[in-house]
Amino acid sequence: MTVKKYVSSLCILLSGACWGLTGLFNRCLLSGGLVPRDVVLIRNLGGLLLMGLALLCFDRKALKVDWRHLPWFFGTGVVSVLLFTLLYFSCQQQCSLAVAAILLYTAPTFVVVTSAVLWKEPITRRKLAALAAAFLGCSFVSGIWSGGASVTLPGFLLGLGSGFFYAMYSIFGRYALARCQPMTVTFYTFVFAGLGSLFLANPVRVASALAGDGRLAWMALGLVAVATVLPYLLYTRGLVHVESGKAAIMASMEPVVAALAGILAFGEPMSLGVLLGLGCILASIYILR
């Protein structure tokens, strides 16, 4: 493995770990009276504001973009980030959380198949083995084998849709990276996702709620900086030198980190499923070494 690929792989693993911390901030925000659509607005619009401020201060060249590239950013921002979040939350209302989680992690399968069609990325035995191990690991972590899982047909379709649109970031992102640098891709992703989120929730009401509770404001900042902007930057950077299919599989670290965060932060019990899931996902990463 070359140094560039090693660094890119490390970026993808770290992005999955950062995404795994999302639940810590979400749980605090939702317990403070906000609703899922408010959290979507905070994530996306906050990401736009934070990225915009950072680029204005440190890298204004990244703000320049050819208008002909905007359709790719519409794809990463609206088709992927915004739609997968909406469908995922909707699936959680129709099915158990375990079912929603495992359906979301059909995303690497969509990426592998789509990448094979679009860019002729080989579907090797090693990649299939890693894909199977990662999916099995996610199923263990989600707790779907422990019983109590419920599913409806609309919920099942919503869950598959969330996995599909989640996968589309890797696809649209690769096209965008062929034309723009990673910082530009990430920023304009949030331009479209942030503006689209304005149609989901009332920004004035959300801002008032955050201003009235300092703890909520800090949790919102953590959600935007640590669990949204940073992982998207890392993942987009990683796509430069790692195949889309492999990247999607490696990012499956997210549910394991989420489970471990719940254990450490909220005292949730360490289950056999979490340990088995961790082992399976680490095995999938080793297979892709």
C-alpha cells in the first residue's frame, strides 16, 4: 500500500469513527426538546456555516467553483445527505431501531455494485468477503439477532431507500473529486444540504431553543464540528485514493463506535453482539488490507 492510499484509508476509518459519535450529540439534543427534523437542520445548515467561515478565513480559493459542476454537489448534498437522513428517520418511525440501522448499512452493497457498473471496479472475492463481514458486524451491533425487531413493508422500503441514498455520496463524490478539491466538494455539499434543510424545520425556532439553553448550543456545535463536518472532510479526502466500494465498507466502523460511545457515555451494557460486531468489522478491514 502506498503512503497516499494508507493516509486515505486512515481518513476513511476516522470518518466512520466520527460519524459514530453522532448519537451522543443527537440524544442530548432530542432530550432537550428538539425533534429529528430540527437535528437535520442543525447538522446541515450548521455544516454550511462552519465550512463557509473556515474557508473564508483559511482557503478562499476553495470557494471558487464552475457552475457546470453544481449538479454533482446537488447529488452529494440533496440526493445523498438530505434524502438519506429523511428516509432513515422515517424508517425509524415505521420499524424498530435495529431494523432501521441494518437497512441503512446496505449502503456498501449499493456502492460496490454501482462502482462496478460505472467504473468497472472489480467485484473480487476479497471485496465480497469484506462486504459480508461488515454487514454481519453491523447486524450484530444493531441487535437485530436479539429479537424484538419489527418491520413493516413501508418501513422496509424506506430503510432500503436510506441505504441507497447514503451510498450515493460515494458515487457523486467521486465524480465531483475528478473536478474539484475535497474542501470544495464538502463545502458545496453542505450548501445544497443546508439550504434544502430549511424546508424541513423552522430555523428561527431552532435558533431560539439553542440560544435559551447553553448545553444544547454546545451539543449542537459538537454535532456540527465533530460528527458532521470533520467526518465528511475525512471521507471525501479518502475517496481520492481509495475505491468507492472499499471506502464504503471501511466506513462501517460507525455503528461499532456508536455502540462503544453509548456504553462509555450512557452506561449502556456491553453485549456479546457489540463484541462480535467489532470483530467482524475489524475482520472486514483486515481483508481489505
